[in-house]
Amino acid sequence: MARCYVALGANLGRPELQLSRAIAALGQLPQTDLVNRSQLYRSPPMAGMEQPDYLNAVACIDTDLAPLALLDALQQIERDNGRERHQHWGARTLDLDLLLYGDQQLELPRLTVPHYGMAERAFVLLPLFEIAPALILPNGQHLASLMAQCPPQAIYLYRS
Ligand code: ROI
């Protein structure tokens, strides 16, 4: 079993609904257990464009799915939630990013883990820290030190 972390984000449609559906769907995947999930966080869009605020969360799963099988499953959950091919960095109904797959470091055409952007993204690091404060990345970096170095960003705990 590999312990994996998945970042969730949405800023179109009904973000809260899409995130809770997606978290439930993660728990329904074959050979997979949902271990934990963060609370929901709201943040303004990173990377300039005019678009609504995002809701973000992170889920922890244990899975026997191989990395690319898990990626396929995540993309299926995106499509099930109305995801259309989106512009790069455009608004979306649901975005699922595989942050970490056990302690593996992979650079495949379709998949890079650890996720390339996570260190710069408070909306990923903060919910991840909520559920895994002692996490150490495959390269030996502590999550807590990534957080200390992350560029400051506005992020709010979301209460529905
Ligand atoms: N900004 C925030 N706050 N949350 C996201 O999930 C998010 N996702 C993205 C970009 C457009 C980079 N900005 C984001 O893909």
C-alpha cells in the first residue's frame, strides 16, 4: 500500500459540493482507503487571472493502485464532476492533483510526483499540514520548512 496525498481545488459551479463528492469518490476507489481529509480553505486565485476564489482541500488515501492507475482514476473523478478541458490556469469545476505517492519520485510524461508546484502554494501546503504536520518529502525536506519558505498568500479557513 502506498500512502498518497491528493490536492483538491474548485472555483466554478458549486465548489463545496464538488469537493465533498470528490472526497467521497476517493474513498470509493478500488483497493483504496480514505485515511483523512483536511477542512476546506478559501483563497484568491494564484496566477493572476480574473476568476472566482477557490476552495481547496487535501485528502490522504492508502492505495494499492499503481501511480498511473491512480492518476486515471483522479481524472475520471474530475470528468464525473463536469470538468472540461480547461485553459491552463483557468477556472475549473474540479481539479485533483496527486501531490505525493508514498516516497516515490516519478517523472513520467503524464505524472510528476512530488507535484512540481506544491512548495509555492499555500493553498496546498496548509491543508496538507493540517492532516500531516510531521510529513517529510521523498527528498528529505520537512513539510514544516516548506511552509516557512512558502511565499505569503491569503488563505482562509472556510466555514459553510
Ligand atoms: N489558486 C488557488 N487559490 N487555488 C487553486 O486550486 C488554484 N489552482 C490553479 C491555479 C489557477 C494555479 N490557481 C489556484 O490551477
